[in-house]
Amino acid sequence: MLVEKSGIPWTFLRPGAFMSNALQWVNTIKLQGKAFNPTGDGKVAPISPYDIAAVAALALIGSEHQGKAYDLTGSQLLSTPEQVHILSKVIGSPIECIDIPIKVAAERWKASGLPEI
């Protein structure tokens, strides 16, 4: 990788799924009481952006992290249905998790203005 070969001190932080990605469900939860899931029962360990920032701050203030890479995850593997269930308990209102094909999700994302990859 160019950064590694550059001679400039570096530290890589590689966060996985962000907890704040759940905000994508805000409108459908408010309007329909539903969250749409294109990932089936796949599990991730979502991490809070605040935790990522805390790790970044530590990496910036000490040289002991130079030349290292860190995979950052939350503490618990959760499927989308499990995340939606937790949200439902937290807000005190039922939320239905609806499985949808990835193609449908991609069409929705494109229609909402997200760029294609």
C-alpha cells in the first residue's frame, strides 16, 4: 500500500458496521413501523462512531500505534432482525423487520440519491 511505503507514520483504523447506520430506518419506522432488511440473518458487530473516535484519539496522541492496523468492532454480533428488536424495546414501540431482496434495496438507495458503487 502506498501509505505504508511512503515513510510517513501511519495507523489504520478499520471499523466495520457503524451503529449509526440504523438511522437509515428512521423514516420507515416513523411512517410504517417497519425496517427493511436486505441482509437476511447475516450478523455484524456494530460499533459506535464515538468509540471509533476514541480509538482515533488514542492513536493520534501516542507513537506506539504507528505502523499498526486495528479492526474495530462492537462487542456483540447482531443480525438486522436482532438490531430491530433491540430498537423496538428501546423506543417502546413494535417495529416489524421485513426481508427484501438486495436488488430492491439497491433500487431504493439509488432512488434516494445514494451514488452507485
